[in-house]
Amino acid sequence: MMKKFLNGLVFGAGFAISLVIIWYVGVFVITPKILSKNINHIENNTKLTTIAPSFKENSGYLGSTGSYSSGFHMDRSNILSTGPGIIRGKILINGIPAEGVKIRLALNNKVLSQWAITNSIGEYIIKVPYGKYRIDGYELDKAVADIKLNGKIDHPQNPHSGAVQYIDKENEGFGLNLKFVDPVIKKTKKKYLLSDDVILEWEPYPNASKYSIQLFEKNNPYTWSNKTVFAHSKMPSVVEPKINLTALGVHLKPDHFYVLQVYAKDKNDSLLSESNRDYNGFDFTVKNK
């Protein structure tokens, strides 16, 4: 009996030693060779780039894909069915009918209508059941907007709500008439010194008689948090497409970041367009040196 026990003990110890040897060879001999071979294969196929590669900057629709009145309870799963009633609206791009824009309306604080696409005269027609309606906003299909409204922004006076309407066999509903326009293009430098005149410039806008400006000040270049530099009633106004903030006595803070907003107005003081605002970035900073 003792002999069998000792033989079993020896066999077990030998088996354990064999497992240790196999583990050691696998971890410290075979695996490093495989990894080295793979790494060498990767390195041999690596291309070293010595210059900054070019890339395509983000392009597409610059405005908001949705605008809603306060109180609208957004629920994308709550969709109104089609019906015999009709709501008509129109979409223009720089005063020209926009064909192929995909839109739906927010209705009665609760539902989204079916999608509609504008025709050759820029008109969209949304079918709804007969009833009492109020328009609480609209939504654009972003993929379509990036193509059809590429480089455009919302007109500053676009509506986003409408009056109560009764839609039946004899009465159609009036949808939102929306306009999309070219933005005011800014030409600011990225950095200004406190010792220099801070002159901000932008491209002239067609039919603009004057411009009003606002500055948004940030502590961090990429935060959404900001505060306005000018009270709304005291926003500077100029005729030429530039403004000298230093000459106006505007004191900017060093190591702060600023977003410029330009509003183009016609001779009747009506808004024509505005600059595109980067909420998560900045236009320029001010440094001591």
C-alpha cells in the first residue's frame, strides 16, 4: 500500500512539474516570439507621415434642426397619423423656393406630424386628421438639411409657433413659413494683444445698411458657459463691416476668450442675417503679450 502511495505521489509531482515547464515555455519563450513577430509585421507595414494630413472641414447646414415653443413635450414616439386635413407651409433659401427639404411640425404640445418634403415651389403639405391645432415648432431632417441647406443658417426672424387653427373639409391650416439665408462671414484674427487696437471685421452682407454686434466672453475656450459683454439695448452699431473696440473704450480681459456675433440689418432696421455662432468654441482671445 505504501509503495502505491509513493508511486502516486511521484507521478503527481512529475505531472505538476511538467505543467510548470509547459507554462514557463509558453509564457516566456513562445508568446514573446509570437508577439515580436506580430509587432515586427506591424512596424514593417507602418507608414511614417512627415506632414500634417489634409482633412475636409465639417460642412452642411449651420442652423438648428429643430425649434420649439416652451412647454412642448418632446416625445419622438408620439406621432400623429395622416388624415384628410391639410397644413401648408413654405420654405425659402435666400428668397428662392427650396425644393426637397424634409420637415415635420410639432403640434398641440404633444405630437409630431408626419414628415413632408417641399416641392418645386418650396411648399410642403402635411396631412392631419380634422381637428383643432396649434403649431408649437418644427423639425428638419438633418441628413437632408446638410445637403439642401448646406452653408445656410436660420433667418433671425423665423417663426417657431402659430395661432390656434380649426382644420376641416373647408378650412386648411397655415404652416410655418421658414427662410434660410447665407450667414455673415467673420474675418477676425485668432489673437489680439492688449497693446493693440482690437479691430473686428466681417464680409459685407448684401443689402445691409448697418450691423449690430454682440460679444460673448468665456473663461474656457471650449465651454458653453459665457456672458454677454454688451447689454442688448447698448449693442454697438456700425455702418462699415468692421468695428474698433479699443476706440469705443471697450475693455477686454486678458486670457479670456470671445465669440463675435454680427447682425446684418437693412435700411428699415430689419434683420437680414447673422453670423454663425460656435457655442463650443471661440473666435479670438486677448493676451498681454
